Amino acid sequence: MKKTAWLLDEEHSTIVFRVKHMVISTVVGQFKRFEVRAISEGDDFERGSVQCTISTADVTTNDDYRDDHLKSEALLDVTKYQEIEFKSERFDRINETKFQLRGNLTIKDITQAIEIPVTYLGKNNIDGIERSAFESDFVINRDQFDLTYNTLLESGGMVIGKEININVYITLIKKQ
């Protein structure tokens, strides 16, 4: 079957993360610049492939002090590690709209195999431009990627929670 290439529709795509802060608050951040490339078999994404590259320097939580700390050597170390990368190994269909994306996530110099649940939202063709949209919600443990800033509060809780919730909203454009 013919392979089809898909590129990111930047206007309609977002990567957001949430993490507990000071035990009771939740900080929401966003990666402002990233690239996604996908290959499907015809228009069927099952057994397709996905590659995502995220610029670490373009992360924001809408607080300059916190953003500088996030970009520092204590966490993302953006001077040394400019990108976060995901490369899929399998993209398996569970049902009509649900997929399981398996692959390798690299943050800093650590690569971990992860599984990501993906929901297919559908496709459209407007003005001759074909788009397919997906979303996903998943969690990673920041310690597995050496994001180990572990300052404790007086009450005993951690300043930054270990679990990072990631929400991905991706629209792809079929390459002509």
C-alpha cells in the first residue's frame, strides 16, 4: 500500500503539561515550538509511524522566574539539551477511534520506552487541504528522565510533583 506523509498543522496543534506545585497547586505549561511528522498506509494510521521533536527553549508557564528555573541545569538544561524527542515503534488500532502509540521518549540524554493512548478525532478536507486530528493524555515520571529537582517544603511535600501530565492536541496536514 502507498505510504502517505503528514506534517504538523501548527495553527491547530498544542502540547501542554501539568505538574503539582507546592503540594496543592497545579502549574500548567506549554511547549510553543515543536514538529510532528507522520507516515500512514494510505489514509490508515494503523501501523504508521510518528516522530515528534520539541524545542526545550520554547517552554513557558507564563512566569519568567519559573520558566528560567525549568530551563536551567536543575531541570531541562536547555543549553545542553535543545530538544525532547519521541519516535514511535508501533501505532496499533484498538477500535475505530482509539490507538496505542508505543515508542521511545528522549528527554535530556535518557530514552525510555512509553505507551501513549491516542484518540483519533477524524478528518476533513477544506479547500483541498486534508487534515486528520488526534489527542492524547498521558503521564510520565520526571525522575525517569533525570528531572530530579527535589526540594522539600517544611510540611514535607515536594515543591514539584513527580508526575507530569501531558496533553497533546495534534492536527496533521496530508502532504501533497
